[in-house]
Amino acid sequence: MKAFGGKVLFLDRSDINTDEIIPAKYLTEITKEALKPHMLEDLKGFDPQAPESRNARVVVTRANFGCGSSREHAPWVFEMNDINVVIASSFARIFRQNMFNCGMLAIELPEDAISSLFRHNDGTAEITPDFRNDTLTIISRRGRDTVPYRIAKFDKALVEAGGWVDFADAKY
């Protein structure tokens, strides 16, 4: 199982699409590693070279994250940048499943819980998911909050296995 948790990158916008996550012009790359420097480079108002971007291990965002095309490259670019957790109030269905298929966490929370996480956006926030107890804890200068979440049993099994390929190898 991958390591989960760490510094938070807050993206305070809904409807961030897969072309903003990884622009289509990079889909011809032949390795996942080649995607790494292009994470979110077309997202308006985002600086991929800022320290909070480079040090992030968790993304907290708003509704309909990962909408657009069904490319696996969107979770891959996060994985190559050591981001294995994305938390949003909703996800595009295919993006969400691609996250689990890659052994990564896509945590869906109600909008009020997302807003409470955004109150910790002070440059110091870190999130630690407790995968066994289905909670996540956020700590910043503004305090500490623990939030419950739910992930379907099958998706949890994919994450525990390290992704779909490892899950299938172990089961079939």
C-alpha cells in the first residue's frame, strides 16, 4: 500500500478538468515520469513551481474534480508528484475510479466538511488519513479536526492491494 498524507495543496475551485490536471499535449509521453513537471500547468492562477505545490502530498478541492476526458494520465501525474490523496465534494466518475485503480485515495466529503478543511488553508496544513478507521485528520496553525469518510469495500481493497493490477494478480 502507498504512503498517504502530508502537506496539503488547496485548489479552491470546482470543475477542474483532466486537461487542466495534465494537458493533452503530454499524452504522447511514453513514461509516467515524463508527466511529472506538467502537473496542473494549465490551471489558471496556479504556480506549479511554488513550494506549496512541489511539497504537497494531498489535494483538497471542490466539486466535480477530474471532469473531462477519461485519461489515466490525470491520476498518474499526481502519483509521479507523490500526491496519493485527493479530497473533494465530488469527482467525475472515471477519474475517481482511475484513482482507486492506481491504488490512490479519492475521498469524497460533503461540501460543509470541505469548507471546514479550507479553513486550515494557512500554508501549514497537513492531512493524515487513517485508512483502517475511515477518518482523516487535518492539523494546521488553526487547530486540528478529524473528519470521517467512507470508501466502498471494493475500492478500499484496490487501495490496500496497491491498485487494480496488483489486486488482480493476487485474486485471479
